[in-house]
Amino acid sequence: MPKARPRASIGFAGSAQRYNRFHCGLHYLLMMLKPVRRSIGLLLLFDGAGGFLSPTEYPRRLQFGPPLFDDILDYFAENPNLTRKLSLAEIALGLWLILR
């Protein structure tokens, strides 16, 4: 018995499948979030570089807001080795977000 021919679709061939795949659902959302993810990655990368290059001055330049934030940033400014380690982790996270 010969195979039946597929039914002709309206419009371009495969347009319904292409629309469903790219314009609906999780794939479309992830495609739209890629520039946001890369922007956040760049911000983390440059923020980590600033903290790594000047671990005592950079946290003090960021002091604003509630006293709790000032206390945390003072702690980072007093412990430059901890600031450098966290800055390296921030750089790694930024690179991972950019290159993923």
C-alpha cells in the first residue's frame, strides 16, 4: 500500500511548526532573556574586577543606604583577602553567564 502524501499546509511550508517552536513557550522566553543574562554577566565581571584591583577602596566607594550595608562593606574593606576571593568568584560567575 503506498504511503499517503502529507496534507498541504496553509502559508509557507512548516510555518505553523516554526511559529510554535520560536514564539511560544520556554524557548522564546530563554531567547529573550539572553541579552539580559549577558548584561548581568558584564556587570558582575566589571564589579568583580573593581573589587579585585582595589579591595580596600572599592567597598568604601559603594557605601550608601542602610547602616547594615555600611557595616558589611566596612567588613569587606577591612579584610582585603576575603574581598579578593569573593571578587574572583564574582568574575567567574560573570564569565559563566556571558559564555553560557
